[in-house]
Amino acid sequence: MEPVSKGAAGEILAARFLRDKGYALLASNYRCRFGEIDIIASDEEYIVFVEVKTRQAGSLYAPKEAVTQTKQRRILQTAAVYLSRHPSNLQPRFDVVEIVTDRQNSMRVLEWDHLMGAYEAGDLGGAF
């Protein structure tokens, strides 16, 4: 059996984490021509578009630093496509889940951080 990739492991762990916090998971790895959203979830108030970033312990950069403005723009555009196909009365929110894992075991989490409302729609806000 091949080992689970760092990114796939992080997405599995983040989905469990969100489910344990009471979120309903609506989609994972949602793709369209603009890009991909790792996890789409909801609670009573929000539809949440989640970018999961996983790094091994000792990495030079924090996982959230990989969610650049370009990446944010693609996620926003992808979220707009999702909402056009799956309308929702919930308020959209854009989160980042940061995960730091053990170097030898990608499923062993050393640190978590759930950054709720990590960025906003800005100019694309009219799409929602």
C-alpha cells in the first residue's frame, strides 16, 4: 500500500476536524475551470469554502503563507461557480485550515489552526 500524500492526509484530517466541530461536509475537491476548493462545508449560518494547507514539522514557512492572493482569487471564482450551481441562503466564508504533521507520519498532527474568515471576497463580492 502506498503512503498517503501530505496534501491528501491533510484534507482527510481537516474534514474529520470540521465534522467533529459540527460542520456538514457538502463537497471535497470541488473543481471547475477556475480551480479547486479542498472542502466545502456548512453550519447553521455559513457555507464555508476551506483551503487546507499541510506542512511537515520544521518547514520554513507557515502553511497559510501558501494561500496567496492568486490562490484566493481562484478560490473565490470557483466558489462563485459552485454557488451558481448550488444556490444557498447561507453567508459565504473563506477559511484556511493549517496543519503541521510529523515528518515520519503524515497522519500524526502536531499543530492545528482553523483560520475562520481568513480572507474576504472583496471585488468579487457581487458574485455572492
